[in-house]
Amino acid sequence: MIDHSEHASSVRRTNWAGNITFGAKQLHTPASVAELQDLVSAGTAVRALGTGHSFNTVADTPGTLISVAGLPRCVEIDRDARTATVSAGLRFGELTGTLHRSGLALHNLGSLPHISVAGACATGTHGSGVGNRALAGAVRALELVTADGGIRTIERGDADFPGAVVSLGALGVVTRLTLDLVPAFDIQQWVYEGLPQEELLGCFDEVMSAAYSVSLFTGWHGGPIDQVWLKRRLEDGVPGNGNAPHRWHGATLAQGPRHPVPGVAAEHCTEQQGVPGPWHARLPHFRLEFTPSNGEELQSEYFVARQDAVAAYEALDGIRQRFSPLLQIGEIRTVAADDLWLSPAQGRDSMAFHFTWVPDPTAVAPALGAIEEALGPFGARPHWGKVFTTPPDTLRELYGHYADFERLAGRLDPTGTFRNDFLEHHFPGIG
């Protein structure tokens, strides 16, 4: 039996935002896969914790809480296959430089390079771009420790694969993932301010397709879109010239670096104003070497089919007074369709409406209800790692493979080792 005492912390731990205090008395950080296997096989209630950037109880447990950040770190690159096999606890920002130096890249990145690879993939986290799938779309294979302490590898093409990637930690503790790569590329990032709302609504597809990655930032105040972040890919061999039109769709080129939240200094943001840089230094909004904020916020996000984007925007705009006073900022992004069972973009190209709230759950709750009601006609799917109130019966209607996932979780974890209150509530059919 392995002694876990030196790799366990008894400090009561909260998530990054501080709105969730985990029920486990200890956080275990095993230093080897063998130690992890022993922890899992000995536990009756086990959950894996990434970097704690989820805003709900998806990772919570009163039992054994495990971080895989202490497992031996690896980034094994296969240039011929264009893949990298990486340890699950790595943060994206800790592996992207290695990939770039090998002449390879991930197809996309999220706003924060601080999040773990396994946690981001398991919850359906994403970046932006009409042709860019969520981060989990790059997964080719994953290795996990199952409830009996065994190790299982699930690969693309296996019957269980579509249900195993965005799995909310319900199937086991992921230790390694193999990711598809693309040739490395450079990006120029520009920020425009004051995009007229009528221009956005009249040219929605054109605006959202104007760059490799596009983000709209808005306070939902009824006027122009505050900021448009355009991340344009440089063609191979064509250097950036640092120029961009002063006016674009009625918006004005920002005359200095900007932070998404009005009035906040931009020093933590990735470089803008058209300065060319590698993909991993431009696709995220924030730099790895800085903590982007103090975590005093809540977040929600809802995905609708991209073909419904304008109607969904107008529905939200019609009730903006019911939620805008509680916003720090809102963000609108595109996500390409995938075939992963619990991905919010499963089966449809999507538009994601993101909300960064003040840290007041009581005040935010009725705002969520209003947003979910407004977006209900569009089959809005919430981000699994953020705050939402969509009931399980509604979620079941929104995902064609909901029951398939429940059967998969019941088969791979028949004793319920990895279940918690979050899973019991949202997936009562597991067991």
C-alpha cells in the first residue's frame, strides 16, 4: 500500500473564483500513476480536479479529491503523425511553447492559457473561430484510470470515444491525452471599438468570419459592441506589415492595447495592434505569466446554432435590462461543430454567448433564469463548467446522446466511484 500522506494537502480548497468550497478534507496530488491507481481503487467517492476554473460543483466531492498536476510531465511529439501525447495535468501554456519549437501547433486555444488540458477537454471548453472546434476536438486518444484502478486507453474510432472526451470526469481520472496538431502559424491581433449594433446584425456572418478567431465584447447596454478582437492568421512566408484600416464595419481601430473589461489595464492581455506573434501568444486573450484577474467573478455561457445567432442576439437584447447591471462583460464567439456526445457544439456550428458576472450568486440567479427563458426557443446548451440553472429534463432534450452517455458511465463505473451530486442531478439515468 502506498503512503499518500506526503502528497496530500489538508487545507480546505476553493475553486479559482472562490464561489465553491470543495467538500473533500484533503486534496491528493499523486506523484506517479501507480499512486493514482491506488488512490482510485481505495476510494468510494473520487473526483479529479484540474485548475479549478469551473464555476459550479462539477469537480466537487466529499470523498477523495485528486489533482493529476503532480504526475510526471510529458510532451511526446510525433512529427510524422502530427500528434502530441501530453500529461493531463499540464496547463495549455506549459506545453504550447514546446509544440511551437517543433514547428507544430494546436488548432485553437481558450481565452486562458492557465487551464489544464484534461479539465478543459472534459468540460467542452473552447476558443473561437467559424472553422475551429472546441479544444476537445483535437483529442485523438485518452488514457484514464478506471474505478477498479486499472488503466484504459480509448481512441478515436472506438465505439466509446465520442462519449469519453467531454465526460465531466464521470468515467475515470484521465492521465494522458493524444492531441492532433497542425503546422505552426503566426497571428496578428487587432482590436476595434464601437461596432454599431445594426452593422453587426446586418453582417453577422461576415463579422464573425473576418479572422481566424473573432471575439465580440459587450456590456449589453443597447448601444454599439464595445470591442471586436480580430486574430488574423498570417499566410506562410508573408510578413505582417502592421497596418489595418482605421475604420471597419463602422468600428474604429483601437489606438492602444485594450482589456476586455472597460477601464481595466491591458498589461495582462496578449499583444495587440497587429504585432505578429506565434499562435500560442495571440490566440489566448491573456498571458500565461500573469494572473488575468483575482477570480472575483462568476461565469455563464450558452451555445445556440450559428444559424440562430441573430435571432438569439435580438432575444437577449430585448431583456438586457434584466441582466446587464450584473455584468462585468459579455463575450460572443463561434465554435465549429463536432461529434462528441456532451460537447455543447455537438452536431451544429454554434454561437456561444458568454457572461462574466459580479460575484453575487443570489443576484445572478434570476438573471440566469431570464437568459435561459429567452434562449429556450433556440435550444441553448449551457457550458458544463459554468453557472446555469437549465433543468436535467431540458438538457436531455438538447443532446441526442444523453442516454447513451448515461449508459456509458454506468458501464465504465458500475459502482459509482466517480459520481457526485452534480452528476446525480444532471444524469439520474447513470445508475
